[in-house]
Amino acid sequence: MNKNYLLLAVAIMLLISLKSMAAPTNVGNGDDGTDLEGFAKLESGPLIESQLRAVNQLRKLNISNIKGLGNLINEIEKNNIYMTNKDVSAKKMEEMGAFHAGLEGKVYARTFSRPHAPTRFFPASLKLSQNQLMALHIHEGLHRALPEEIRDDEKKVSNITLAIISPESTYDQINQVVMEVYPDKKEQIPAGSYTQSVNVSKDSKLNNPSSLELSFRSFGSPKQDETKLQSLPISSIYSISSHLYPFGKNEYALGTGIDISYIKQDDGKSYMGPLGLSLRKLIFTMRGFDLETYGRADLHTLSDEELKNSLMGRDIYKVGVSLIKTTDIVYIQNDLEYTAPSEVKETIANINYTYKFGSTVAARIKAGGRYKNFHAGGFFEMLVSTNFTVESDNSDFGKEELGRNRVVALGPEIMWGRNNFDVKFYGRYLLNSSKETDFDQLGDLMGTGVGQGNLGLSVSYKF
């Protein structure tokens, strides 16, 4: 076990025993001001560095979502730190109602048990390591951040400190310790209130909802379908996606997404693909599910020349909802999506054609297992679209209808993630369809793609 952690743990336990022998006092009460005979506010140095490291460590542990610790990061990050010009003996500080001395009777720091109170550090603290200083920031911050009924209880504060600074600490372990020391009473919900504070799970997408992603997909060849329609020979698509959630609070986030794509044809030609714009709201429910609703528009950017013999010149408008449940060993996701009807017009050899896409309903199930940094699973989806028709002003061609179209697909998903970075390999395979059609007749390049399927690779950063 980490040596610094053992030393600090022993020091904290000794402080508890010393306090138990003294008369009950609140942190900082009885201050006669003699410890502040000459002090200066710090803007840099080891104490500021350890303050930032403590904040980063708490964020990694998702401390803000533990009951009673919601203000801890804010109390440490925005705390004003002062350095006194001289040390004070532990005996004198005990008379003043303070503590946090070392085994040698040296006083390291002092704060007041009220929100936003400053922290005074003494010269002796500069001899501590960065890990010990981090623990000291966290301990002092707890005295300011915890609920009033327990922030003065040194034993409880120290137990929480030890749980947080342990080298093997996890969200669940810290939460368990906090629940053991937290007052056992029912939370009162004000009359007329429609919401209740929700402690977000450590596995929730809401902890890091925003993302930046780079992806690549390679498409399979199209079928010869009964419509005799020719596909635009697209071989691959590259895209960059940025989804940001700047609005919201603890249990929900609201944001927007932008997707920019670049497509290549079999003959080597390349050009800009659809532009995706979305509005999203992510909610964490009291039952432990992530619920995400969204509206999305994929706008084509192709010129008429590039649209020859193509079904890809379609503007697509979608609304959908996703339900996600993640545990330590499995994840399950259900998606429901509706795509509005639309049409595409083009002129080939002075003949005007109109492709009319009916509405599409998609139902998708994703599931898989989790082991450490690896996720492995797959998905199964069914898409049902209403009548797809092609009309021409040429009387020899007339009108051709597909009727209701069914497309069934499945595919694998394998992901490795670490430190908010994810690398994912995935695929989509056309399992079954009516009328012997393929993904082309859905006209959704950014979604299902074209041909009989695709393989993809993505790299993303979540924050």
C-alpha cells in the first residue's frame, strides 16, 4: 500500500484520538487571531498545485454525485489559500479549537466549518508530499462542504477522507462510507415540487455527455433489386462529430450536435457528404436508466451532377428516444426512431424523376458484456418504411412502387476505453428485406448507409 497513505492515515487517526480527549469544539471556534499575525494569499506553488490535483482526482471519482459531497469540488477548487509567516504549536491551536497537527505536534492547516471559508496553511505544511497535501485539501474541504449536522464531527470527516484518499478508492466504496456516517433521515420534498435530486450512477453517460468523434465506414456492394434503380457507387464515408451538452444540471443535460462527412466513390471521386445537425436532451432517471431524446436533420450537400443515378440526395429529419441501462458487467440499450417522409428530384437526359420516400420507423436493441476496459456485444434492428415510389414525366417509364419495405439488420460492436478515450469497431449486415432491396432504398447515408452493409471504426473522446 502507498507509504504516504499509511502515514496520513495514522496521522488522521491520531488526531481523532486527540480530539476525543479534548472538550467538544467546532473547527476554528475561539480564534484569537494570533495565528494570523502576518499572512499572504497564495497564487502559485506546491499548495496550489496540490489543490488542482485534488480537484482532478475528485472529478475522476465522480464525487459530486455522492449524497452530501455535491459541493466538495467547488469548495476545494474555489477556496482561497493563505500562508502564515510562522508556525503555531498544536497545544495552542487545540486551545483555540483547531486541529490537523502532525505526529510531531506541527500544525499544517486550519479552516472554519462553514461554506466558502478560507484555509490557512502553516510553514510546516511545505514539508509534506504532494499526496499528503492533496489529502489535507480534501479533509479541510469536507469540513466546509458536508451538511451542517456532520461537518464538525472530526471522526466522520476523517473516515470520509480516508475513503477518498485510499489508492484503491472507487465511487462505490466512498459512497458506502458516506452512507454509513450520513444522518439516517428521510428527505423532505417541498409541497408542489415535481422533481427530486437524483444521484447519478458512476456508469451513466451523463457523467461525460459531450463527445468529439472521428469515424470511418466502408460500404458493401448493393444488390440487384427489383426496382432496377442504380445506386451511387459510394465506397466509404469519413466523418467528424461534435456533440456538446452545455446546459442542464445534475440529472439532465441539454445540447446540440454537428456531424460533417466526406464520401468517396468506387471510381476514386470524393466530395462532401451530408451535414448532420441535432438537438439532444439526456436525462438520468431515479431507476438508474439513461433516457436520451433527440431530433436530427441530415442535410445533403451534393450538387445535381453528383446526384445522377442516386438516391442519396435526400434531406432526412428524425426524432428518437434511447433507453440505456449499464451495470458493472452488462449494458442494454433500446432505441426507437421515426424518420419523416421526403422526396428527391433529379433530371437525367432531360427526363425528370421524383423519388418519394415514405416515413420509416426503426426499432433497435443493443446488448453486450463489460470486462474492465472492454465492451463486446452487438445489435439487432428492424426498419419498416411506408411506400417508396419513383415517378417520371416520361410516359414510357410511368410510376413504379415498392410498397411497404422491411429491412432487418444486425452487427457486432467491440469497444475499448480508457481515460475518457474510446476506440470502437462495429458493423452492419443486411439480414433480410422485402422486395429484395438493400439499404439504398432508405436513403439514409449517415444512418444505415448504402449497399448490403458496412464495417466501421471510430475514435472518440468524452468529457
